[in-house]
Amino acid sequence: GAVVSQHPSRVICKSGTSVKIECRSLDFQATTMFWYRQFPKKSLMLMATSNEGSKATYEQGVEKDKFLINHASLTLSTLTVTSAHPEDSSFYICSARTGTGGQPQHFGDGTRLSIL
Amino acid sequence: GDSVTQMEGPVTLSEEAFLTINCTYTATGYPSLFWYVQYPGEGLQLLLKATKADDKGSNKGFEATYRKETTSFHLEKGSVQVSDSAVYFCALPGGGSNYKLTFGKGTLLTVNP
């Protein structure tokens, strides 16, 4: 149980384009979803937290107009990297959890984004 | 605020060796504690968890005991395999309704045949 599917797993695109990454909880309702960015050989950096039906809460230093997050249902959240540039190239990982107590977050397999 | 201090690697072991990765934490109250594992090119997987003091989490031969007196949650395995090569993260959920995770910096484990 507690499977999180993230798509696509890898994307390569030209500078200036927008890229959408989907995160789905397959067998549970995710009241909260998280988006992380991971640099090579580093720990995860939390970008934003989103609750179903409400606006995402962004961490300090993360541009909300650059990284658009939508959490329209209890099983789906999307991250759109707008007007991507080479410095946005990274490994993006989503996670999801249910709303009860100290339940763990369950992670997707990540998306390797490469901007040329 | 909450923090996790994790043994920095990299750690290199031979197959069948004993593994310990140290993790200590500071937190308000007594949060759940987690170990996550990240295999190359993948996201994180929950390896094991403990929800209260003296609990022992275990999975795939790995164990960790929630020690309140030493605020520790060290990860151990008696006999590692090549397939255990990965990055291991100790984590605890923070306060607030969203339970954001605080991660350690991660420990890269390489197991050689």
C-alpha cells in the first residue's frame, strides 16, 4: 500500500518552455503533498507544501510564480516549472501523506529535469 | 527548532559486514522517527519507522530503536548485501498540521562484493 506515482520520470526540453510534473497517490487519499528538489549528492530541499483545495505554501526563497503547484484533488498534485532555464535542471521529488498523526510521507520515484 | 544529525559518509563495507549509521535528533516532544532509503536514480522509500520511545522498527534485516534517553535512532544491519548500496536518510516530522519532514544530510553506503 501507500504508492505514489510520479510522471514523467525524465524530461529534456529547451530553455523557455514550461514543464508539468504529476504526482498521484494511487491507493490512499493524500490530504497533503510535498514537492522537493534534490541537488547531486545532497539531501532533499523542500520547495512547497500543498493541501487539497487550497493554495500551496512555499518555502523561503522558492519563487511561487516560477514553480506553480496545483492540488486539485485528494490524489493528484502537479508542479509546473514555468519558462524553465538550465539552472532549473534538477531532480524533483514529490511525496504524499494522509492527515492522521505522525504518518510518514510516501515518495514518488522522482523526475529528472534537464533544460538545454 | 527540530534537527537531525546523521553520520556523514560515505561508508564503504564488504558484503556480510555489520552496518551502523548513527542518527541523533532534537525535537519538541516525542515525534515519530523514520529511516528512508534512496537507491540510485530513484525517489525515497520508507525503510522503517518507530512511533514512540523504546519502539524498534525493522524491515529487510535493518533495525533501529527509538532511544529517548540518548535522543537517537541508529540504523543497524547485521550482514549487508551489495543490493543495500544506497543513500540512507534519518527523518522526523515537524510540528504543525502538515508534519513537514526534517531530514538528516544522508549517508551514502557502498557495499562491495
